[in-house]
Amino acid sequence: MRLIIVEKPAVARALAKAAKATWPDDELIILSAVTITMVSFILPRGLAYSSYPMTTEPQCKPDPERWHEPHFEFCWANEVIDTGLAPTIRLTIEATSDLINRADHIVCAPDWDYSGVWGIEQVFKLFRPNLIDQDLPVISNIWPLDGEAIAQRFSNMKTTKLFEYQTLKNAGRIKFYFDYNYALNSLPVLGNLYRDVFETDQPVFISKYALQTLFYVNEQGEKSINRIECDMAGHHWMGTGKYQVDSYRHLDGIGSPASRLCITRQLISLGLCKLTEAKISVTEKGLEFIARLHEDTRDSDLPFRLDLWMEMPFEEAKSKIDTYLKTFFGKQKRYQKI
């Protein structure tokens, strides 16, 4: 059986005809797995507050929501061709694992960006780790989903050992390293500040982009939430002006098209911002929170900085990230004195 792993059901439908033409005698199954939310972080517990800031190698586990619910889908390529539709079967994690481990041949067809390639690596790590270092065929640049173009990509497949694939994989690994270690320090440091301001004992995570968005909303004053979210996009987000907006290789300003809505909603749900007649502004508690942030926690160039690190060899990027995070949270921890 030949298994093709994609991210979106629409891709599964689009690839079916070309897949069958390429391997007419194979049993072909196309697995759809939205890989970016496959895992969640395992953060150290029970550490003394004096241990922070710190950085360490990321530890992760299958995301509990995805692990216990049937989120994966697969379809048979023959059925797509015969019916023109893509009747899919939703799979549990156990069934997904069985499918991947039964496959005689695996073809990767991720979205051709760092998150798509890194997501494929997470699938292998969870379900079939011995595939991580194997040289597997890759259908690259699958978008746009045009029939003739797809057929050409099947006849010119790349492999996971290709430099371009490895570059995207490295970028994903660096982004994952940064996000993990930011969360590791944000929960105790910024979380402590939030709990003190809001007089709560609940654990709170303030993401890297939520923090920068909070600064931005405060600077802009009361403004349409749609305008704020538009300003966060890569072609609009100017940062300090030190970097050119067309310099992005992997990122897209503050957050992504899928996450920007979540970022502003998180600020509102935490009580740091409020929404009045579709306009977002900082609350009184939010202003108190900002007043107790070290001035160097305002880093509007963070997306550009992170994008540059994602282009570096991993060990070089790791060193720069370690220095950045230890300085960032070290200054904040000393400044807030909690």
C-alpha cells in the first residue's frame, strides 16, 4: 500500500488523479493530517522561580484534544477518480498509527513552507520515528491545485534529503525551539506579573505576539479591531523600520492569517483589552500591566528577528535565541520584582 500524507482534504482530492496515473497498480490511500497542532509542550514542573530565565531542548507530547478524537481523514484515490468526490473516513490516533505503519511506501506532500515540512516530521516522530532519517519522495509546491501542474510535479518529485526540504525543516525546528522556550519562561515570569495585577492564582500564558500586539493597541489608541489585525500582517507590519517588509522568508508579520484573530481575542479574554463597538482598546488593568513591563520587552521587530534566525544553521540560531530569551526575561523578572 502506498500512503500519501497531505495537510488538507482539498489537497487529497486534487492529487488523486495524478497519483493513480503515477502508480496505477498500487493501492493508494491519501491521509489528511493538519499537522501544525499535532503536539503540545511538556514544560518542566516544580522548578524554583530562581531557575528562570532558562532555555532547554523542547519536550512535547501528542496534543490531548487531537489524540482522543478522530481528527485525521483518509480517502482512497480510486474512489475520488471514480465518483469525482472524496468520501473520507475519520480516523482515531490508533487507526492513523496503524495506517502509517502498514504502508509499504510513503510519499510526503506537505504545504511547501516551514510549518508544513516540520509538521510532516512531527507525524513521523509520533507514529513511525524510523522514517525521520530516510530519504522519502516529496511532492513539492502543491499550490495552486491545478491538474496539469500537479501532474508535472508528480513527474518531478523531490526527496526529503533535498537541500530545500532540509532548509524548511531546519526553519521549523528553530521556530519550535523559540516557541517552546518562550512559553517556558513566559508562564512563570509574565504569568506572575499578570496574577499580581489581576489578583488571581490561575496560570496564564501570554504569547510572544500577544505581548507585542498589546503594546501596539496601546500606542494606537481606540481603533477598529479589523484595522489592528490588518496592521499585524506582514505586508503592513513595519516594526521599527530597520527591516524591509519584503525580507520575510518564512513568517508573515505578527502571527499568521489563521492566528491573528486568536491573538486579539486572547487579549480580550484575559482582560488586558476590551472591545467596544468593534473597536479594541487597552483596559485599566491592561495599562497597569504595561506600566510594569520593562521597556525592552517592547520588540516590534521580533517577527523579522525570528525570521532571520530561521535561516541560520540550527546551533547558530539556538545560541542567539538563548541569549535573546535570557536577556528578555531576565530584565523583566528583575524589573517586576515579584
